[in-house]
Amino acid sequence: MSKPFKQELIAPCGMNCGICVAYLRDKRKCLGCRLRDKKCGIRNCEKFQKNKFKYCYECDTFPCTRIKRLDKRYRTKYEMSMIENLEYIRENGVGKFIEGEITRWKCPKCGGVICVHNRKCYTCGTQGIPKTGKSAGDEI
């Protein structure tokens, strides 16, 4: 597996693609939102493309309806906030965000990566791992 905590894997919406099930799985592996060649409502947003933003927080309508819907889904299902991630990146930089992500999504059993979607470590196979570390909105 390639390195799951690198800048290229932090999507415009604030998702760390390195903790996504599509990135971590073995079959039909996704390369991450910035590198894949598929339609993305966020990355293909007209304002995003026109202004060549790197992250959605750079937009004057942040948080837009798309981000709010995505954020609500991830807060409800996965205890993670795209809006908090983006605000943290804006205030502290992507490097500091990645440092926190390493702690937050590290398997306590083997040091591998915990998937945000199913709380499974794709290195040792342990399942049902509770969230570790602090979220982006917490003080690191």
C-alpha cells in the first residue's frame, strides 16, 4: 500500500482519502480524489475549477450546500466532519492536519491505518476499532 498520509490524498472537500475504504481495499483500488479520473461533485464544481482552488475553504460560499450535505453524512455515519477538517487546514496548514490524522487513524494493535468507513485496520484485519486520537476540530 502506498503512504496513506500525504498531501496528495487530502481531497478538496477535506476528506483524507488515505483512510477511505476505496483507497485501502485491494480490488478496484481508488487512487484518491485528486488523482482519480472520475466525476466528483466537489472537484468538478464550476467555482472550484474556475478559481483553481486547492481546498473548498478558499471559496466565498464555503461551506456550500454540497459540503454541508457531505459533512452531515460523515458526521452522522462516521463521526468525522469535512467542515472541521477544512477549517483546521485553513487555520493550521495541511501538514499539521496530516500529523493529527496519523494519530487519529492509527491502529492501536499494529500501527496500520483504520478505515473511516468500517473501522477496520487493513494491515492486521482487526475490526470494530474505535476512533483514536482527536478530530481536526479538537486541540491537538
